[in-house]
Amino acid sequence: MRGPLLKALSGRGAFYAVRVNALGPGGAVLVSITASKGRIPLLFGPGELKAAHISQVVRAALDGAAL
């Protein structure tokens, strides 16, 4: 997940703290992105862990929250 997250966060002119946690045996992953203006928790299911999808979701979430 490191590559897709770095791609989505780079060039935004802000500092982000990112935590990635696996949740239970089902393969879900929680990505928590914290900035000075707030925090966004994103939950990805096992079928959503493709690099392009992760980057797209993270970018859209940051844009929508104006972080």
C-alpha cells in the first residue's frame, strides 16, 4: 500500500500522518490519514486493494474533505 498512498499524497503541499491497520481475518484494511485540518478513516475490503483504486479513493477523499 505504500506506493499507492505516496502517489496519492505527493504534491499536495501538506503534511499527512498515515496509519494502516489490518482488521481481523477477513482481509479488510483501515487507512487513517491525519492532517492539520482533520482526519479521514478509509476502509478497504480485500477486493479493493489494487494500487490504482487505492490512489483514486485517497485523492477523492482528500479533495472532498479539503485536507
